[in-house]
Amino acid sequence: MGRKTTQKTKSRKRGPVRSKKVIQDGITFASGLERYMYLALKDAGIESDYEGETFVLQEGFMFDAQCYERQGNGKGDMVNRGEKKILPIKYTPDFIGYDFIIETKGRANESFPMRWKMFKKHVTNAIPHVTLYKPQNHKECDKVVEIILNKRKE
């Protein structure tokens, strides 16, 4: 007779959230929420570009000092990872229109909140005429469209 196990199996965390890519009108969207936002804007006649511009939030620089640390993946020995060029921090929002920028975000990764704050500062300094929107579900996408249409009637 076979043994019954009453122990529940624990599900292990499998790393970052990975959205399923979706294709609509020949555009490959990073998630279904992005496609939903695209269709909502299109149906309302609101023009926008999908991932149309990348903003540099912090310029790259040469790090001349020494810095002993492990590799980014945490493996290996501590070695000098300094004395080299540090890449810029960039940000590409999902949708850009004349007077708005939309970032659809179902579940944010670990680095997104800091990048979003940096982007808000960039908007304040460089493009203050735009309104930012960050819908996180279909209902909020519909609300964004409603707000944009109402602002344009004013």
C-alpha cells in the first residue's frame, strides 16, 4: 500500500514578475495591461507613441576610485569593480502624448519606485507641461482616458 503525504508543498519564489508579451496592430507590448491602455487610447482617438522616447535621468560617469565587491549576481569573490565607466540611468515610459505620459504598471519591480521618483523630478525640471498617469488595472486605464478627454475639453 502506498504512503499518503499530508505535507503541503511550498511554492518557491521564482524571481521577478514576468509579464506575457502581447502583439496588437504589429506592436509588441510588454504586458496585457499595456495593450489594454493602447486600445483605450486608440478607441478614444487620443494620439500617443508607444515607448516613443527614452529619458536620461542621470548621466553616466567615470568612476575612478577602486571599489571591491562581488559581481551583480552575488557570485564569485570580491574584486575591484571600480575604475570604469558607470552607465547612465534611463527611463522609457509606455505612452507619450503631447500633454501626457502614461506608465502602465501592474506590479512594479524592486527598482521601479526609485526610477519613478527620478522621472518625476525630470518632468518637473524639463517638461512641466505634461501630466503623468500610472494606471495599474483596466478600470484605472479607462479613468486615465476619461481624464485626458475632460482636460482637453477645458
